[in-house]
Amino acid sequence: MAESLQIRRIREIPSPEEFASQIEQKNVPAVFSGCAKEWKAFTKWNVSNGGLDYLQELVGSSIVEAMLSRSAPVFYGDIRAHERVPLPFSTFIGYCKDLLQCEDGGQDSISQLRKHEPTGVSTQQGDFAMGEESPKQIYLAQVSIVNTENVEKSQLECLGDDIETPAFLENKILASINLWMNNAKSRSSTHYDPHHNLLCIISGCKQVVLWPPSACPFLYPLPVYGESSNHSAIPLENTNFSLYPRAKSIDEYSRKVTLHAGDALFIPEGWFHQVDSEDLTIAVNFWWQSNMISGMPEHMDAYYLRRILKRLTDKEMDRMLSLTSTSKVNHMIGASGQSSNENADFNLNHQEVGGKEKLEPGFSLRELEPHELRSLHELISLVHEQINCQPANNIATYQSVFKEEAVKKLDKANLHNLEDDPIANIVWNLEPHVFQIVFLTMAHNFPRTLEAFVLHALSPVGVEVLTRKFEQMDQRITPDERSQFYQKFYSVFDNQFSAMDALLNGKESFACQAFNNVLVQYLGVNLDGPKPSLQ
């Protein structure tokens, strides 16, 4: 993880101005040690010091909305994996008290917990049959204390007097304040929130794993159009890396923080987080909208969407070109059936092209350096191989075998990764000066080969590599040299517009694949079209 994304632990509570400019604006998490220690709740809700009795007396039999999950102690955010059920708060406190007594007296926790089974918990699937583990399948998650967007959803307003909004949030327009309480150990699934979040621990302990929004591709977000689009699809246990290969890298981007009673964690919007809670942990969180989102006028949404998708697509194209290795390149070059010692197949005494055109000085095969000649030979061999032709030993034959009507166009449309294409690999590894010499020599000596190379042998990734090499070369040569290069390069084509179309179509196909990868990795959406690359 980049140094700029490291999580700081801050022991001196910042002012509102310091928080806004030095912490919130950077959109990086921070831990505030002892932030909630002065709250009434820190003392009165202390589980080990009568806090459960206090809460039961204060809240009484009020009905709260509890999360019920059969996958407990793991609570997945996907609404298909849990239900929200009404539960008397006093019943939940009963579970907590029994668990506390079990810990103190070493009694059987299950039998004690079952003493407080509710007589009926109504779910969408009918009455929930409370089994032995059922009390541990209930979690008070996001029970509203204050909800400024919908006052009627505030279920525990009576707890508001015991908590204090931290001074550095005094200028924020809070969306909600919520209670989070579990009686047994629990795990929340990996997700992000659309608001800034300050998570304050009142009693107990939580461990939080965080990932920056840029790690989204490794976390496999659920489809953006789904009801749980802010959650990761990766299960928390027994991850199948054959289904989620990118998930092998998630630890490289994660940071873990441990929060004790009194601590608070700022979780910026968009940061993925997964939370483990110890037994009998109580927390309160504050949500508020970021200035970036609240200050973005709606009429600019489409523009920013296009800009962001374009930037992510450009980064994905760079990633797709960085997957190769030297050993892989060498292996693929060898797969052409030619070795670096087979340069003798060339007739180095050629003095004319097609029996008509005299070679210009400086482009004789004899004048090439060994590594330049080897690269030229490997490229020509691969082009011939791909159109089911065998290389010949004289230039006249090279000219004749590539008559347009004889060329068998290959289906290269699905080659979008560099390591899958030996031609693209060779070109990618040419230094700009060598690239210039090799392709000028090909244009002078083997024009039909160059024509077939561009029109029929290049895959989308090959076109992208070729045009990027053009750019690298252009930065190193003079304007006159550039003019001479492109004039000779395009002179080999009977129809120069066809060549330009082939290159533009290849580049757009490569970019389309990168765009689809972006949709899969960041939005969980796979459009019809080329199969996305999952590396």
C-alpha cells in the first residue's frame, strides 16, 4: 500500500479545521485513541460494570430491528443472506447477560442462552425456529439512534443523551447515528459505505481490516445494479481462488487496526472494510456525506462518470501490457519453430526487391546487427507461420507469397493479453532505435510481409503495442526522421486507408476489452463481448 494511504493513530483529538484539512480531505482512515472515553456511555454502558442492567432499564422492552443470519458468526450484507426481524431489546440484553454469566461461571453457554428465546420471531419465510445456536445468530446492526433523513426510523433515541458528537464533527451535517451490539463473536462481510464513517467503541474490542477504493478489483464487488452493490462477493471463509483469482492479492492492499473501548476509527467513503467483534462489544457510529459528493452538481455526473471510466480504462490497458516476463517472451519466441541461430535462412546477398527496386543505402540485411537481424527474422517467421506459409530464401519469393488473394486472415480478435501473443511480445521488447531499424528494413526488403503483418497478423494487443512503440520512437528521433519513417512504412500498402482502419480497429478492440475488464473489476458487470481477462 502506498505511503500516502497508511493509517495513522492520533492521540490528540483534532480541531474541526484540522480534521477537515489534514484528515478528511486526504480520504485516508485514521484512529483517534480515547476519543469516546469522556462520554457517559463509556462508563454507563460498560458491560463488566453493570452496563447491561443500565441499558435494559433505559431501553426496556422497546422493539428494535435485529439482523438474523443462519451463517453466524459471519453476517453477510447481501440481503439474501440475512433478514431483519423485530426483537424486544430486553430479550437481546437477556442473551448478553447469560453469555456474561457463562464466561464468569464456566457454564454451558448454549443452555443458558436458550432461557431467553423469544416466543416467536416472525420472518419473511415464516416463524423462525430457534435452535441451539439461534441466540448467536442475532446481531443488533445499524440500529438507529438518530436518523436525520427519516426521523421515524430512530428506534433508540433514548440513548442519545449518553453519547457526544466529537468536536471535530460539529460542523458536519450528520445523516445518522447508530448502535452496533453483538452478544457473541461476530464477523461482518467486506463492504464500503457511501458516507464518511466514524466508528466509536464503547465496550469490548473490534479488529477492522481496510482496503482503499483502488483495491476494488481484488475484492470482486457485487454488481453495481444489485441491492447489495457495496459488498464484496468473496466469502470470508474458504475462499475459492479458482473462482476469485485476483483475491490472492488482497492482503497486499489491506491494513488491520485493533480498536479498544474509547477508540474511534475514521473510515472514509468508499474504503472497503471487514469487522471482527469480540463477545459483548458495543459501538456507535456517525455517518455524514462527504464534501466531494455533496458539492458535485448533478448535471456533471455524466461527465465525471466518463472521465473516471476513461482513466480506469487507461490504467487497465497499462496493466494488460505489464503481464509478461522475459522468460515467457523467450519461450514464445522459441514456439515459432525458429531459433536465434537460424538467421542463416536469410539470403544476405539480396540486392533488389522483386527484381525491380534497388535497395537504399543502410537497409541491406548484411548491415544489420545480429540482434536486429534476429528480431526481423523472428517476426517474419511468425507472420509466415500464422498464414500457413513457409519462409523462403529469396526476396522475390517473399514478395509473391503475400499477394492479397492468397492471404488467409487469422482470427486474432480474442488476443488481448501480451503474454498470449508472441508477435506482440517481440515488438514490445524492441528498443526504439532497434524498432525503427527493423521496420524500415522490413518495409524496404519485405513490403508484402509488412503489409500482411499489419492487415492480417496483428492482434488487438499487437496493434496497441505497435502504436505505443511508434510513440516511443517518435520521442527519440527528429521530425525529418519521423516523416521519412512513416512515408516508407505506409508506402507498402496498396490502400493506406485500409492500414489505418486496421490499426484503429485493433486499438479500439484492445481498449474495449480493457473497458470491459474495468466494468467487471470495479462494477461487477460483464457486458456481452470479449471474455474479460481475470488475471
